[in-house]
Amino acid sequence: MEEKKTTINEVSLSGTMYNPKEIKAKLTMASASVSLSVRQKDGKYAPEYINLLAFRDVATKLLATQVKSIILVKGKLSINSYVNAEGVTIKATQIIVNELSVVSPPIVYENNEKAEAYKVAPNKGNMDFADSDIPF
């Protein structure tokens, strides 16, 4: 009897949605980007962008979602590569979205508080739960 190999490829990601685009094809397709706040070597936080690709009903939902909404996506990681005109191999990483949830609509800031509101406080290790709350 031949042994079957199992491949696990499941991704859950939440972040701020940007750049929704409909892709013209025989079936409904859409792409967008999710912005994540990533801590850099200097201790500051900067945005990193992850590309999303969705099909059919999920694509329709993605296109209906407001830009700068906080979203949660579940799907699989896809890494493709191609050779550009200069002969350089380019790798493109994206998430093929199977599920999409809107966690929060875009936040409207008054008095240009946007810059301050996007700062992320570093985790000081404060945990407000008992050891008995941990399931393992």
C-alpha cells in the first residue's frame, strides 16, 4: 500500500486592507493587499504588505469591503516566481483567500490624529490571565 503524504498549508492573517482590484476573467476574481505593522531592527514599526487573491463569492465580498477596513483572512500561501525582462527571477508571495471577515470598518480620525493612532505600543509581557486559563 502506497503511503500518502499530507501537505499542510493554512494561513490566518489580519490587517488593514488596501488596493482592492477586480481581475477580468471568466469567473469573479479580485486582488488586494493587507498592511501589517512589523517591528524593524531599529525598534520602530513600519508597514509590510501581503497580497491577497480571492475567487467567486469571496472575491465579491473583498471588492465590497471598504479600503482601510481591518480584515481577517484565512486561506493558503502561494509562492510564484517569474523572470522579468532584465532576466531577474522575481518571487511573488500571496494568500489565496478562502474566508474573509471584516473585523472593523475604517476609522475616521479628527484633528489629524491619524499618525498618533497608528503607533503600536510594544508588548511589555504583561499578561492578564491565570495559568489555569492556558489550555496546555
